[in-house]
Amino acid sequence: MKKYIFTLSLICSIAALCFLVSACGSSDEERSRVLKIYNWGDYIDEDVLAEFPAWYKQQTGEDIRIIYQVFDINEIMLTKIERGHEDFDVVCPSEYIIERMLKKDLLLPIDRNFGKTPDYIPNISPYIQGELNKTSQPGRATTDYAVPYMWGTAGILYNKKFIGEEEASSWYCLWNPKNRGKILMKDSYRDAYGTAIIYSHAPQLADSTVTVEQLMNDNSSQAIALAEEYLKAMKPNIAGWEADFGKEMMTKNKAWMNFTWSGDAVWAIEEADAVGVELDYTVPREGSNIWYDGWVIPKYARNVKAASYFINYLCQPEVALRNMDAIGYVSAVATPEIMEAKTDTTIEEHSDLSYFFGALPGADSLAINSIQYPDRKVVERCAMIRDFGDRTELVLEMWSRVKGDNLNTGIVLLIFAVFGILLVWLVYGKIRKYRHRKRPHRRRRRK
């Protein structure tokens, strides 16, 4: 999802570290000096990660070594945690997985007893805290178990040479027949489902008879069937389903539009500008998904202390800024230092960020990157997609049907023809070998 690829030296260091840890045995004493982190790929500044052991030593007087692993799908991470085969100390799931983990009692509360070290967790925006707390369970507030890390929106990254701002400002652009074969779509069943449901109810949204939040979290059989109908109708326009290559394709003029996340859009716009390609990003007027990733401590963690300190470490303004600069996404930290650093006086348009920065002077009219920090009006037409619970399987089955008939008739016939030729060739080869064995052979004379 994210911006930079780790350097070879860091990867080698981590591999060597893994070897050293495994070679030293698995005693409790040794494990207490190891912090196992499980994060999205390219989702933290590599220097921030490398500097944590020294910071931890300074704060606690204790040595710590890091084992760092990455994932690219929430559900893969969750499966490892559920099975308990991996004793990760701290992981970074998305909001709906945090909700699911709370429901399944897979999380430990974050220990905020940091001794002489300041508690930096209150630096998190109260708005983000409140949004994440919508996933709370009876008697358990989510923010006792999770600390928001990064957040953003889902929208349209478009090439200004082919698509105008007005067209990109409505989800209709994904269904417009003129864009046939010109769109890259995120391979994300939740985002696709939410988008289809929103667009299918555009008139009702316009007259305020329904909300984006209600629509995106409607997983009834009728809603699933409607989403499937609309997604299949969109398919002729889809050039490919992508997990991470869409932003790079856009920088190379390979597609007109990419349904993507705001952080990827920021990266792509910067990269494209360097090679003379004009890209832009917008959240369509009908509304969209707003998402949040956060740090949690799994039930099977074996170094809760170091995990809690690591989460606290990331909430420092200077650390948050470095992470943002490295990956392109927006930190949930909302302090005066962040607001000052992100204010850009060269931007003419001003945005209302008082919902995020609170009562900080000037927060209601900031010259700031509106892709990273969406204006209040944009946020008000977005909503968080909740965990679908037992209905998730039905949505996944729908998604498989949508993608499963991706091949057109010509391609299907070609595949069958190729397999037919291969089958005939194999049978012919078997017959030749059989006849060859039956034929009398003369023994060669030795000279």
C-alpha cells in the first residue's frame, strides 16, 4: 500500500537478527529482549524503526532487538494471530480487523505506565479516537486496546490529460462506457462493495433519505446482490485489479483512472509530476470510505512492555512527521508541531481542519494538502466500513463471482483451444512411445 521499499541493508540486518534470535534459544529471559513487530509493507520510516532500540534503552535501561515482518492483507495477519502460532508483540491492522479482534478477545489492553517517559498517546486527534471508538465492544473501549496510526480516504486518482475534474467528482466515471478498459481498480472487496452500494443509491444520497454510513454497512442479501450487479456492470471498464501497482501504472500513462487510497495518490502525484504527467485525486461527491489503521497488542504477545513503549514512541510529533514523509500517508497525531509543519503557504485553497486539530488557532482555515488532510465537508460525506462479521463470507463469495468471470469469450475459447492442442500432443506422444516399444530393435555392435 505504501511508498518506499526497504533498503537491502535493512532486510539483511533483519534476516541476520532473526538468525541470531533463533540461535539463542527461546528462554523467557531472551524473549523479553526481543520485540516482534508485524506491519504493512513500506509503512514506517526505516530509520524510525532502526532507532527504536536506542530510544528504548534510554527510557528503560534495557536492551531490545527487533524482529520485523510485513503483511499485505489484513486477513492473513488475523489468521496468524487467531491460530496463536506467531507470538507477535505489536501489529497494525485496519479498523474493521481491530473490531473483529476485539469481538474475538484477541487483544490485550495497552499498558500506559511508562515510568519516567511521557505518555504521548494523548497526541492522537480526538476525532480519530472517537471514530475508532465506534468499534468498541460492551465494557471495552477500542482506544484502550488500539492506538490510531495512519488514516485516509478512498477515491479516484485520475490523469488530467484524459479525465476532467468534473467527471472524476462522481462515481459514475467508473461506469461511464467511454472509459472502457482504462480503469485500474483496487483488489479490495470492502472498498469495491462500498463504492457500488454508494453509487447505486446516488439519488437517495442526494436527497438525504439515506447516509453513506448506512449504505456501506448494509450487508443484507439484497444489498450484496445489488453490489454484485453494479460491479459486474463496471467490469468492461476495468483494465486490471491491483493491490499495489496501480499508482506506478498511473505515473506511466498506462491508465486513465485508478480507484485508490489517498496516501498512494500523494505518492503517485509526486512521482508523475517529476516525469511531466499530471495526476490529481478526488473523493467523489456521493461519498466514500474513510479508513483508520492502528497499533494493537495481540493476546499471544510475549513482550507487552516493549510493545507499549513502541506504540508510545510512534506518537511523538517528530516521529510522526518522519513516518508521514516516508510513506505519504497521514498520521493520527494532531499537535501544533504537526499543523505547523504541514501548513503550506503556497497553497491558495484553504481547508477546515478544526475537526482534526481541534481548537488550535487557525485550524478552521489551513493552507494544507487537501488530499492528505481532507476538508471537513469531504469527511462529512465519508464513513468507516465496519466489520461484517458472519456476513463477510457472503460478501467474499460475491467478490469471487465478480472477478471470476473476468475473461471475455474470446480469451476463454483461446484457453480451451490451447489446452485442446496440448492434450492432443500428449496423447500423440504416448502413442508414439507405445509403438516404439513394440517395434523390434537391433542391438548395436561394439566396435
